[in-house]
Amino acid sequence: MRKSTFPIALLLLILLFAVFPVLAQEGVESGLAVTLTADGFTIPETVESGITTISFANETEAPLTPIFARLNAEVAIEDFMTALQEGEEAAIALVTLLGSTMTMPMSTSEITYALEPGTHLLLNFGDGPPQIGQFAVTGSADVETELPEADMTVSLVDFAFAIPLTVPAGEQTWLVRNIGEQWHEVAIMEVDPDMSIAEIQQGILAEAQGPPAEATAEAAEPASEATAEATEAAMAEEGGPPAFLWLPMSPGQEALVPVNIPPGTYAVVCFLPDFASGHSHVELGMFQVITVS
């Protein structure tokens, strides 16, 4: 079984242990093109509200997995940074997570959003210090918000996926939407077709729960360093990232994303934590096996 290589729920904690680089910025544009280099994001200062396709160009040698967020009304970036020191739960209460996908090294991906006015952040965690980009969405909130038609809709609920059991292979466009009341993500990982659903689920749950804590120097290292090392080791062992990865999205949000998954058997999983119970979403039932053909 191929496991998820990005335990997304811990990524925000990396911000507690690093300093952001200074980023280059460009002028006003009506669209939005984002480029990640070794020095950070190059990103327009402003973009108009409404239906916008963001092009993510990754010019580094590591996967680009940007956490994309809009600061809530009357929340300053300083408030967000202070909340991060208190932990994930405090930080995500101050933002709306818009979701994003993974862009492989030296490649480009596109996502279409209905952007609302406000200050937006892109946070990327890869090799070296974390990178942050910031831009403003200007204009009216009363603009077109209906996204173009998609080939398939993937709905995220508490705690399940509304996704067909059989999904077409090849290039297509998905509408990913969170209709639950919690944040959610989507990790689609290839699994052994000869394994039963129970065996696949047992392996996924073992990964989500992680190894038992031990009173060692390794166990005491910061969560950010442990997560980065575990991610790198998993990618080396499993031969690559998930077939598809949709990063955290807040309730009520949706976006269009191109998808191209090869034929095979896959597990669909959300690893994010439920802060109320202390369990991961997959432990609460957010798991499904699909066939791509």
C-alpha cells in the first residue's frame, strides 16, 4: 500500500520554528500568476474579486504544497502570526482556507476560485525555510461567484467523501467543495487492489495514529522538524507523492481543479484533526476506496 506523504495537519506548525524570507512583488493584474523560486513567491500585489484562475508555477526542486488562506474580516497578519504561536486551532479560526493542490517541481498547475475581497496568504513548506506570499483581492463582494461546470463534483462532509466509487481515468476537471462544518483535505493514494477494504483501512488508520510516543531525543524534537523528516523518508520509501492532494479547505468553500489520475485502486483520505475529539478525520470515518478506470 502506498501511504500519504504529506501529513498536512502538522504543516502549519513549521511556522513556529522559522523566519519567512522577503518576497518580490509585482504590479496590479486582473488575473493571478504565482511563481515559487528558491527565494520565495513572486506574486501580484492585488487582483480583482470574482472568478479567477490562479496559475502556480513551481521553479524549485521540491513539490509546492501551498496553504491558501484569506484573513477573516478585521484580522491583521500580526494577529494571525500571534495565533500561530498558540497552535493550529487558534490560527485557523482567524482565516478561511481556500484549498489548493500540489504542484510538482518545474511544473505548473491551475486552480479556479471565486475570490472574495480581503487579504490572502500563501504558505509553502518545502526544503529550507517556509515561504509566505501575500496579496489583496480588491473590488466588490457582489460579483460572479458561480464557477464553470466541472466533469465531476467531490464533496467533503463531516466525516465522509461524496465521490463516485468508480472514477474515469485521464484528464478532467473536478469541483472540490466543502459542505461540512469542519476543515477538510483530500489525499488520494494508490493501494494494492488485492487487499480488502478492511485491510486498506487498517493500514491507513495505523498511519494516521502514528507510532507510540517514546521518551527519546527524537520524540522530543519540534513537530516541524519531525514532520519534514517523516515526509522526506516516506517519499523516498514509497516512490513519490499521492496521486492527488487537495490541501485544507474551510466550510463553504469550493474550487475547480484539473485532475489526471492513472487507472488503479485508490484510498481517499482526510488526515486533518477534529479538535473536539482529538481524533483524525480518517479515524472518524473519512475514508473511501475508489477505482479509477
